[in-house]
Amino acid sequence: MNNAEYHQAVEQTWQQVEEQLEEQDCDVDCDTQGSVFTITFADRSQIVINKQEPLQELWLASKLGGYHFKYQQGQWLNAEGKNFWQYLTDACIAHGEEVEFT
């Protein structure tokens, strides 16, 4: 994957996150600044999803900890082969929002 494809994959993911949160009427604010996408919850806690361009990874940090994902086989997977979307769902629940990402 070249850098342009990497950035496109990240930005599509961020857009999908924001759209699905809006569709499910979650009480959150989403903000993108440079290489960082932030989801802020009603209690002011945050999930941060950021680009790690040198490694071509997507990093997710929340109350549950920090996780790294590489784009493989058309999806973001961590070293154990677990999907980004499941981690994000679990993180949103830990921050007080029931949401399902598809």
C-alpha cells in the first residue's frame, strides 16, 4: 500500500465512524485535526484514533487502552488478527455509548 492509499483508507474509516455514530444518535462530538480523529463523549472522556504514517497504522486509544491496527485484506487488524471495529465498539461502550459498527 502506498501513502496515498493509506491516507484514503484512514479517512474513509474516520468518515464511516462519524456517519455511524450520527445514524445511531450517539451523544458525541467528532473532530479531526491533522492526523488525529477524536470522539468526545458527554462526560468529556475521549477516544482518539490517529494515523501513524511511518508505520502505516491506525492507532486507537480509549479507557480500555491503546491498540495498533494495520490495513490487511481490506480491513484494519491488530497483530492478533482482531478487527478495529470490535475494539471501537467495546471502547464506545466503556465510554457510555451503546453503538454497533457495521
